[in-house]
Amino acid sequence: MSIQPYGKTFAHWRDGCPTPWHAYTHHAFVEGLADGTLPRASFVHYLIQDYVFLVHFARAWSLALVKADTLDEMKTCAATVEALVNHEMALHVKTCAAEGIDEATLFTATEAFENLAYTRYVMDAGLQGDFLDLMAALAPCCFGYGEIGLRLAASASPHTPYRDWIETYADSGYQTVMAGVGRMIDAAVTRRIGPSPTQAPRWPLLQQRFTTATQLEVGFWDMGLRGT
């Protein structure tokens, strides 16, 4: 199992789907952010769709707050909602405003099919399953962006126009929140299915949820790269 800054459970999930994970975190869209070759129109289209995605993502984290068993889980979920709504979404608003797109337009944008598929999958995981099902579906976005941000911060071209996006996810604030989420998930897994989770009967389903959400992330990048 590879060592990860976001906890043991994430490391197990990540190592359980190496090919989809690499396709997600090293997608052509991501590499275009790094070297600055991503068309601006693709980036703006992605930001609009990602803003809509984050609205649903924040709602999913709010559902996690309802499904939480402990005060620590409740605090972590609440902090994540706050970070999404008041910080991450602010980048989208700022960047789109420079392109002449206001926040009201962002909030009412029509969802792409890839967006619909991903957000509804996450919500269904939470509505149909329990806290761990929801965490498995939420984790790829949270930790994948953190991993991408750290990698690009160290390797991206100094001339890329997407430095603000990169620094949002490499920033210590985002990384601290994600490290806390990782610790919370580890504790939640131990509490619910024991200290050897990969041996538990329900582990394959949790892995499947994580893998599917990772594949949906790849589809989201595809949608962004097309710009439609």
C-alpha cells in the first residue's frame, strides 16, 4: 500500500483502482492546466460545470452530516461544507466574473450529462447506503484534487495561466481540511467495520463505489476538455 497524506483508507481505495486513478489524476485536461496549453474556453466551461457540481457536492456533504455517528464526524463534515461553499466556489465566481459570467448565471447553468451522472451517483450512494458508502463516493474528488494540486504546484510551468487553480488545491488550507477528512474516514471505517477493513465482507462494495466515482471524474475531465 502506498503512503498517502490523506489516511490509510484512501490509500487502500486508491491502490484498488490504479488504472482509473491514473487516468483521472493525469488526464489531458490536468496536464493542460500544468503546461498552460488548455484552451481557455475549455477551462471556463469546466468551471461553470464544476460550480454546479460543487452545489450538489456540498449538499452531499450535508447529507453526510445527517448520517454521522459522532461529534467528530459532524464537525469534519460541517467544516468541509464551509470550505466548499465559502472558499472553493469563490475561485469559480472570481474567474468566471473576469469572463463576464456572474454568480447567478453559474448557479442556474444547465448541467452537462457527465455532471448529472456524477452528482446523482454520489447522492444515491448516500441515500441508498450509509456513511461509509457516501464517503467512498465523495473521496475521489476530495483527495484527487488535493493530489493533483500538490503535484502541479511542484511541476507546472511557471507561465501557466492556471496557477490560481493549482494553488487553490495545493494551498495549506485545502490540504489541512483533506488531511482531517482522511483521519475522520479512517476512524469511521475502524468504528463501523473493524481494524482490518479490507478483510470485511462489505469492502468490495466500498471499493466499487470509490472506483466508479473515480471513473466519473475521468468523464468530467473529458467533458471539460471538449468544452461542451
